[in-house]
Amino acid sequence: MPHRTTGVSRRTVTKAAAAAGLAVLFGARPATAATRLGPRTLDVSLSSAALGGSAPVRLILPSGFDTQPGRTYPVLYLLHGAHDDYTSWTRETDIEAFTEGRDLIVAMPDAGPTGIPTAWRSGPDYETFQVEEVPALLARDYRASGVRVVAGVSTGGYGAMAHTARHPGAFAAAASYSGILDTTAPGVPTLMDAIVARENLAAHSLWGSPLLNLLTWRDFNPRARAKGLRGTALYVSNGSGLAGGTGDWLPEALESALWPSAHAFTDTLALLGIPVTTHFYAGGGHSWAYWKQEFTASWPMLAGALGVAE
């Protein structure tokens, strides 16, 4: 996987934000560059004040996009997992063929090499990039309507629920497949720190120390912010991993590690009286073999929220 630098200083981000503000003041648009990959698929490089640089977004446009210039379209956001990138959904699934003939835009924004789409304590703000800057681009240049849903795998599943909980009303539906849904659950901060360390990023550069900066960790925790999910259609899936697994120990161990926190998250939703569709299954692993099935299972919910045909 190609690596991208995420060690952007706060000063750099501040300067970029100031420059972006001046550009808006004088009528300029944030710089973008698009590369066509096929009849419906293109990669857009978006100049981001939140990131202090440019970042890519892969788009799949509706089949009739060029022939219906007055039409707007809802958007399906698909978020990638850890140590992957914005190309993962088109590389690992048939999302291009699946959406053929369906009147929607698919947007796959990057989240950096860790795949944790959040506002980093020391570095870029992928939350603002994904929740504000990319939708603004799509509304401006690609006729996106205000109807949005989001789904993600692994750390992208975290992003789907965290974005929705922290920005109530931004998404009509959210789906998490093996997501990190309780960031302060036993063992989960260690897992998050390991993801950061694997990309050779500084310790505690995510949200600070899980102990000394516990309030920050809670603020970005989907479970702690669950009240913000009220009124949103929700889907959560997770396998038990090693219990009943097939012997592929690493992805099964990762899946097992997330099993308790996924249940804690949905238990909290139940206590709050917030409906959620769940699929907790025996065995399984932290891999696309299972996530593709879960996307298909959640599609009727996502399609209903988007207002498109199943």
C-alpha cells in the first residue's frame, strides 16, 4: 500500500486554513484535479484546509450523470479500513457494477494510512475533510443532493458511526462492518495505539494519552456519543472470530478483540431506545470476505435511506 504522510503540524493546518479562508473571501474555489478511470469512475484530488494539503477521493457517478445535467443525486460514502486507502472498495468489491443503473453517487474519501478518519491531536483533521469538505465538493461540482449515507469497514466502520454521532443529521443511515465502536473499552486503546505505531507515527498523536486525555477519547467515542445517532437508520455487524473460527488466526483474533465493544455499543443504543439492525455471527474474520456479505445484507437499509432502488 502506498504510504502518505500524516504528520502535519497544527501550524501547517492553521496556515492552510487561513489561506483557504482568503480564497473564499476573494471568490476562489479550493483546487481540485480529476483523473478519469472509466466511464463512471474518477479520482479527484481535493485541496484541503483541514489536512494542510491535498487528498484523494474516488467517485463513481450515476450512469445517466452526463445526460441529465439538471438532476441531483444522493451520495453513498464508503470508508476504508486501517493500513489501506481510498481505492479499497473498488479493488476488493464489485461496487462499480453493483451501482450500475442506480441513481446515486458513490464517494470513497481517503483517511490516511491508519484509516482512522478523525481530528488528530497532532496532525490532520480527516473528520472535517470527510464530513464537510468532500460533501461541499460534491454539491458544487457533481450535483450531489443533501441526502447522504455512510458505511465503513474496520476503522472505517468507526468513522461511519463516529461521524454520524458527532454530526447528528448529516447522514440518513450508517453501517459498520467490524468497526471500532467503543474506543475506551478494555484493550481497544492499545489496539488503536498499535494501528498508529504500525505507520511509524508518534505515540499519542491520535487523541493523546488514553488515561491523561480520557475526555478527548470519550468525545471521539461512538458509544459515548450514541445519543447523536437517534433518528438515523443503523446497521452493525461483527463476528466472534476465534470462537468458532476456521484457523486463520490473525484476522480472527482481530475480530474477537472487537466483539465485546460492538456488543457494548449496541447495548447502549438499546438502553437509549435507538433502533439498530445487528448481525452478530459465529466465527468470521476481520476481512473483506465477510465485509462484502455484510454490505449486501445492509444494502436494503442504505437504499431506503438514499431513496434509490434496491
